[in-house]
Amino acid sequence: MQQTPVERSAADKERSKRPRESSFSAENWDLLSRFWHPIVYGSDLGAKPLPIRLLDQRLVVYRAGRRVVVANDVCIHRGAPLSRGWIADETLVCPYHGLRFDGSGRCVAIPPAGPVAHIPPKLRLTTYPVAERYGIVWTCLSPEPLAPLPEWPGMEQMNLQKVKLAPADWDCSAFRHVENFNDVAHFSFVHAGTFGDPTAPIVARYDVAPSANGLRRSMPVNQVDRDSFGKGSDQTTVMEYDYDYTLPFNSSLVISSPDGRDEYIYDAVCPVSSAKSRIFI
């Protein structure tokens, strides 16, 4: 069922609203809401809908058959949180009155009114664009994202051994986490005893080059050999660090050793609020 122009306009207006409890400035929220953000691993979507927060917006994420749906976590009938509902016959069931919503967000059943009840066209959820890539579900709070998803070809190379970590919640802004991931000056202090070399704190000069949707840079880093962790060895190797940052909060790092080995690290950040982030790495 296609939305009419009036319905599309109303839905777009609803999407553009900054939450009342937003911890972001209006300027920051308006800008960040126009980018793709990671919100959950696709493998974590099962038989129940999940509650998610993105930019202080409360969302519900669920699978309707093979389709992933992201919508505001509120039933437009009487305001119940849809994340407390369940999935039945590829529809999301509201836990309050049993209204059912399909993969487009349209209400397809009102059980208390009977099987032949008239369902107003406006009885539909406010849904958002969805993309599933690299095993992550991404969404954008605007109907037209400003930039594409990050390009991480290493994630799609079948010959690489892949390790997925559980999402981690950090009590800091997404801006601060991205700064941390891309910062090498703290290695000799925070990571001394693992891969950081406390005897070589000076960071080599490097150039930063703009990319289509971010920044790139490369630099040599004196790294304590990872194979020596826990062995009391202070052997170090000069590794090449290649960073690729993609707006707004996504980074990739390729660490190349002199013997030809490469390690790929990908870091995607969900700005839950202005002071809390969820990290997918």
C-alpha cells in the first residue's frame, strides 16, 4: 500500500521532530539525524522486538519476515511501548490492545473491533530507513541520508578470520569515542603493558587527506608485539596504521606488519544520547 502525498508529508514531519527529552542541541540533533547510525546486530533480532535509543529517540526494532523494521517505540493508538509486544505471523503485536503492524508499519488488524473492522489509513507507525550490512542494522531518522554507509571491504572478504565483539556501552559522547579510537597519542600511557610502548610516546608527523565522506591518514607506530602479551617481553615492531574515518562516527583501522600480516579493526558508534554511546566493533 502506497502512502498518499499527505500521509508522506505527515510522516516526514513526525520523523523530523527532536525528542522532548533530547540532550542534544537542536543544531546537532538536526544534523546527526540525517546520517546512518548502527543500532543493533542483525543476529540479535529474534522472536521479540527490541527497544533501542538513538539520539534520545526511543525506537523499536523487529523483523517482519525477512524485513527489518525500525519505528518509534509507541503505539499510535494509546501510546503503549511496542517493544513490550511480540511478533506473530510476521507482524508486530501491540501489548495493550493487540493491534498488529506489518513490515511497512501499517496497521493490519484491530482484534477488539473484529476481523472486518475498518482500519483508517493513518493508523500506521512512524518508520525509518533501514539497511543491514556488515552484520549490523543501520537506520537514519531522516528519509534522505546525507551520506552512504561506510565502505569496509575487509568485512566482506571471505578469507579473513572475523571476530565480533558484543556491543559495549560507553558513558561518553560519540564524538569523544571517535576521538579516542583515532588517537594514537594515548597508546604509551593507557595501553602501556599491552601494545603501547611507554618508552616511545612521541607521535610521528602525518598528513590527513579528505575522502568522499570523511578523512584518511597513515602513520608508523612503534607497537609492542601482540604475540608477547603476558610474556614479559618488551620487543617492539614499527607497524603501519591506516585510519579511514567516515562521517559521522565510523572508523576503520588497518594495522600492517613488516612481515605482510594485516589486522582490520572496524568501529561503528551509535549515539544513544549526548553522553552515552553504544559501540559495535
